Amino acid sequence: MANMPSKKDLRKGPDDHGFQLNKRAVIGGIIAIALVAFIAGNSKTVEVSFLFFSAMMPLWIVLTGTAFLGAAVGALLTQRRQRRKQRSS
């Protein structure tokens, strides 16, 4: 019995790198589910115009592409902000 771990040893602490659910993850999940539902509900073919380019395509493709572009811009801005913080530290 002396070799058995205590309850304290079995509990995960804040230093563990396992999955932790926080507000940001919950909000991100809700937004992702809403985005998928919105995209799935919009499947008509529409005319898309951008600068000198115009094409007919399903709206879900346009929405998915816009969502990916928005996520990429957000990730790049976050990465830039983190680099600035590291340099100033």
C-alpha cells in the first residue's frame, strides 16, 4: 500500500499540458458550429464580383473561402502581436 499514489498525485494540476476547457474554447466552438450551420443553409448559386473578376459559384464555397481567409488573417495578426511582446520583454 505504500507504493500507491495519493489522491493529490492523481489530480491534474495547472502545469499539466492536457486539454483544458476555457471560455475562449467554448466560444470558439459555438462560433464554429454556427458558421457550419450558416454555410450549410446557403447553397444557392450566386454571382460573385471582386475587382475585375466575376463568376457564378455556389454561395457555400464563397462563405467557406471567406471564413478561411478571416481565420488566416486572425492567426497572422495574433502571431505578429506575440512576436512584438517577445521582443519588448
